[in-house]
Amino acid sequence: MSKETKYTEDNIRSLDWKEHIRMRPGMYIGKLGDGSSADDGIYILLKEVLDNSIDEYVMGAGKTIEISIQGDKVIVRDYGRGIPLGKVVDVVSKMNTGGKYDSRAFKKSVGLNGVGTKAVNALSKYFRVESTRDGKSASAEFEKGNLTNQDTLGETSRRRGTKVSFVPDETIFKHYKYRTEYVAKMLKNYVYLNPGLTIIFNGEKYFSENGLKDLLSDNINEDDRLYPIIHLLGDDIEIAITHSKTQYSEEYHSFVNGQHTTQGGTHQAAFREAVVKTIREFYGKNYEASDIRKSIVSAISIKVMEPVFESQTKTKLGSTEMGGNLPTVRTYINDFVKTKLDNFLHKNSDTAEALQRKILQAERERKDLSGIRKLARERAKKASLHNKKLRDCRVHLTDSKKDRNLESTLFITEGDSASGSITKSRDVNTQAVFSLRGKPLNSYNMSKKIVYENEEFNLLQAALNIEESLEDLRYNNIVIATDADVDGMHIRLLLITFFLQFFPEVIKEGHLYILQTPLFRVRNKKETIYCYSEQERRDAIEKLSGKPEITRFKGLGEISPDEFVHFIGDDIRLDPVMLDKEKSIEELLSFYMGKNTPSRQEFIIENLKVELDVVEE
């Protein structure tokens, strides 16, 4: 019988605000990460500071925000009203302190809980805030949330506003690095949602005149649009819609009070429903919802009084009410879409005809594939039951759905040895493994039919749950884990081709990664260093001195499970796959998978990561 643990007054402990944030950072900013994913903590820190500046713009104060990121230091300067000088310390160091509790001033603000900048302060090894207003200024400096310096009020000729500088604490955000592509995408969303706002990031200007219409223009090539972008505006709602000529699945960009709700929520569900209902009534046909929404590329932004999100990082809206005297979110969006979209289609017959042709085409394709899809689903279900391809994670075996996408990763690997090592090393709670059998099929220029007929693709699609849209994607991170040799690079290329051809939004939304594993192990009797490059190998040899043992890993299967656990745990290194914004998806596919000479194929293998803009460490 086990000995009873003592529980006394000595076990009771009260944490101050900064201790609690540093001990449980995930409660405040979601996952930590190293910057390889767009929802990693360092970007949430930036967003929390930026949200305050955006709210100033929304209130009519300050049309420009300047941002600088040099190395690990972030500076955000706005020209809003400035923090009241006597409260500069309080608003960044006292929980539940801020001006946004006064709903008269911030009725539809993003950050209503008074936590944001406090979390940034506590999780930064250096944090400085400076406010200027009425010709005077005040500032305060902190280290890990502790006040280290406070300047008294002083006269100044500087323009009014607030300037925040911070350096994330590397003991919390290990090996982190800000990636320009992710920051740029965040800033673009801010200007799309706030036409007239100028954001200057490291000298580059971001500005939008047409809101969500500009968002779609930047995300879908004009040649790939089935019809010109439909742009609909209301008091608390904005919508942009088009259909892609080549894309198979649905793509949504949704926002609430300026927050990018990457996991959707009640507003996105209502929008999808409203589009189907309106189009059915317009054409007088009971078209299948999947046929109407197939290939849709759209964006929706709404403003809600005191929104309720399903997580601290506000990635999914849970609110059902708009607030005030307005109807529910569902009713409000349905009424708006029914009126505005119906009117637009009546006035634009060319668009209405093109849309109907697209729906009928989708209907024919669905019927042609119906038998194949049924068999494919049965095969996928049978394979899942026998656990042949997918070793799932426990987070998907529970009833809780809250934020499970953010926590889960699927490794796609090839070969029994590599698959076995990852399976034995993984965190069974959040990491799943999908085992490939040999090289995947080259899917370039093939129709969606091949996804159902090819066992590997069919089972992968089923595992990811992305047949129709990303809304129900089961894993936030999809990681290609192959050997760093020619065969491994070829498998990477074939898998990337699969996603580009059939599910490009997986890449567009930042879900696809390449796992980086060490090339060398350098060790002596006291220390072992894993090296991911020749330079790291040389540095390790110099550090360990003498004649350390050097092992060259030729493949993932050579790395034992005991060692592999280091490479897919807290110190995991992921390179995100990003689309080259200068090239269309068709151009990328043609270049990589078209008819190439052997020399060109060699060039592709050697330059795969550069051309696809896979960011290097």
C-alpha cells in the first residue's frame, strides 16, 4: 500500500502575476514553439502588442504603425493617444488592468481581458514601454516582468503615441527565430481589415484600399478566378467571394474584431451555410452543398460585442450572439448574405452563369466519383480499424475538441525502420505517424479521381480529414519525415506535389513542414552533440576537442528510438513549406514535375527548399 502524501498549509502557495504566466505560458499565449509555425508564441507576443495599436487606429487615433524586428528584438511604435502617463507601469504589469473594460471606448476590441501586454512583459527577458501625450512622456523597463527602471514625467517634442520594445526570453522560447513570411502575413491581414491603415515593417510598407477584396486578390491568381471577386460590405460585416478554376477544396479566411480565426467558429459555419442557402434559392435548385462550395475561396470579417473565443489565443469563435440589439451571429450573417449576394447575382448575370456552370461541373464530377469514393472510404475505414497505416495520437481518441488541432502533429514517413523509430519515440498524446509504402505516385496533372483510387493518397486524405475543407483538419502540423538523401528528397517532392495539386490551402495556411534531423553525432565520454550541418559538425569537434567519435547518419532508420526522442520533442526543428508568392501553383507544379531533363531534375533536388521557399534555420 502506498504511503499517503502529506497535505498541509506548507503546500499552499500563491503565485504573483508574472510567476503564473511564466509557469503556465500556454494558458496565455497557446503553444510556445520556435517560430517555425505561424501560431508559435513569439508571434502571439507581437500580436498582443499590435492589437493595442490597432485598437487605437480603430478609435480614430494614429494612421501609421511602425514595426522593427532585428534579430531577437521587436519594436512596435504607434501614433495613437498614448497610455495615460500615470498608468504606464500598471497597464503592462497589473493583471486585469486596461482601458478596454469601458465598453463605451472599446465596444468591439480584440483584447478585452487585460492580459495581453502583461504576458509579453512576463515572457520577455527585456521589455520597455514608453508613452507620449500632451507634450510629456513616461517610460518603464522590465526584466521577466520585474520592474527595473521607471522614468519620471518629462517634457518632449516627440509625437504622441506608444512605443513597446521587447526581447522574448530564450529560456522559454528555445532556439526561436522570427520568420519574415509569417510576420508579413499577419501584417497584411491587419491592413486588409483596416483599410487606410499603414504598417511599416523593417522599411516595407503595407496598405490596403479594398479590404478583403485585396486579401483574395493577393491569395488567388487572377487567371485562376472563375469570376471577378464579389465584395460585399455591411455595418459589422464584410465578405469577399470567388471560386477557383483549379482548386478542389474550400478555402476560408475568417476574422472577428480583427482577429484571424484560423480555426473558424460560429461565424464561419454560418457563412458556409448562408452561401449554400442563398445560391439554392437564387437558382431555384436544391444543389448539394458540397457542389456549391467546391473550389470556393472566400473571406469573412464580422464585429461582435464582447466576443467569446474557445481559447486564449482567439483562433475559434464560440459566440452565438452579435451583442447589443442585434440578432444571433447565424441569423445576422444569413440575412446579410441572402440580401447582398442575391442582389449581386441578379445584377451580374455573367458571374451568376459562371457560378452555375461550376456547380453543375462539380455535380457531374461528384456523381462520376460517387462509387469510387464509397469504396475508398470503406477501404480507409478498414485500414484504420486494422491500424495498418496510421498510428493515431490520444488527443483524437477523447471527446474534447477544444484546440486539439493546435496540439497535434502527423509525421508522414517512409520505411519500416524510420516509421518504427518515430512511433517508439513520439509523444503518444499529440503525435501521430502515417507510414508510406515506397515512393508516392507522381500526381502532377492528375484529376481528383486518383486520390480515391490510389491507396496511399486515399488513406492520407482520410487520416487528415481534408476531403472537402480544412475546417476539420485533424492535425495542425503535417510533417514530412524522410531521409536527407536523393530518394528522401524525391519523396518530399512527390508529397509536396500531392498537396499543391489537390490541397494547396494546406501549404497556404502554414500546416506543412519538413522535419530536420541531424546529419552527424559527435561525442566523447562526457558529452554528445547532434549536428544538422557541416558547420555544426566542425563547431562540435572544436568544442569537444581531442578526437571525438563522429557518426554520419545515412537515414532515419539508423537513429535509435532513444536518440530520436530528442529530435521530435521540445527541440524539434521544422522547416515550413511556403509558396513562392511570385509563382502560381500551376507554374510551380510544371517546373518541378513537368518533363525535365536529367540535369534539370538534379537541379530540382539540389534546390528544392530554396525554390519552394522552405525557410532554413
